[in-house]
Amino acid sequence: MLDKPFESVAAMIGLQKRITPRDMRRTFQDLCREAQVGDLVACSISGRETAAMQQRYSTFLGNEQERGSAK
């Protein structure tokens, strides 16, 4: 459903790499966490029904690991 808009934007900005909406699922979770969006809100926006699914599509950035280790 969103493949065409992604292709269009990629062409407009001259992106050589193919990016799909599916590729963005982890990015969305990471950006929500970085912006300190609450878990319930992030689940609601993404359509994830459980925190387990939200965690499945999350990755952790180096600065998050550093902050966690420092605490």
C-alpha cells in the first residue's frame, strides 16, 4: 500500500537504495524510544498489540547502551 509513496520520495531525493515501509518498522520503534514516546502510545501508533511485539522490532543504539551502562 505504501510502496509507491516510498518509491516516489526515494526518487525525488535521489536515494539509490530501495527502502520499503516494512524496512521502517524497526526505525519507527527506535525513534519513538529516542523521543521518549511512551510504550502504550508507540504500540497504538504502530498497531502493535503487545509490548513483546514492540520489543521484537526494536534495536538499541550505542548511545542508549552507554547511558544504560552508566546508570
